[in-house]
Amino acid sequence: MAKIRLAQREDEPLIIELEKRLELEVAKLSATETWVIEEEGKIIGLAKLTDLGEAYFLSSVGVVPERRGEGLAKQLLQAVLVDREKDVYLYTIIPDFYYPFGFEISGILPFLPPRDLFSCHSCQPESCLCMVRRHV
């Protein structure tokens, strides 16, 4: 059974391997929290959250291809977003995945990391959107 948890230091090699496999590498953005989905000692999904001071930035959300469609990414996102007391921003080319979690299209604000750090901007710049989930 898959378990969602905060990553530990010893998970780092597996996280790096999964980021490469999923083409999610963002070497220049240092995450405050990394969340993982673990099953039988393997990391099969991850999400990173960076505290920017006035807001959070969500990045590197992904699940191994052979486990997609099982709702694991949704469960992971729910765990990451629980009790956040600031707005959460992200860049994405799949906005429909994030709408059910309360995200909406947003302008890019000065405190956000540059889009060119992320693969969605380099592979599909016209489709790369900024979204925000507002803290209420």
C-alpha cells in the first residue's frame, strides 16, 4: 500500500533518480519540503513545496507512469496542501488537474521563480500557465 510522507535525507538518491526519470529536475530551486509517495521501499511519486516568504511555490509534482490514473497524485496534492496558511503558486501545462484543488489562473508576480527554470516553459512555453490556490 502506498504511503504519503515527508521525505527524509536518506530518500535523496531515490528522489533525484525519480526526478530524472520524470524529467522534473529543478536544480536551481531549493525546496523547503519534499513529499513522496512510497511503496515497498520505492519512491513512486513526489511533490516539492518551497516557502517564498509571502507564498508557497509547488513544483515537481509527478507519479511514475505505470501508476498514473490511480489517484495517487491527487492524494499527494491533498496531503501537501493541508493547513497551508499562505497562497500556493505553481507553473503547469495541465491546469485541468489543479482546478479541483481550488487553483485558478494567475499573473506571474515578482517574488515567483522565473518560468525558465521549469521544463514546462521550455517544452511548451505557450501552454505554461501560472496558477494560484488562495489561502482564505
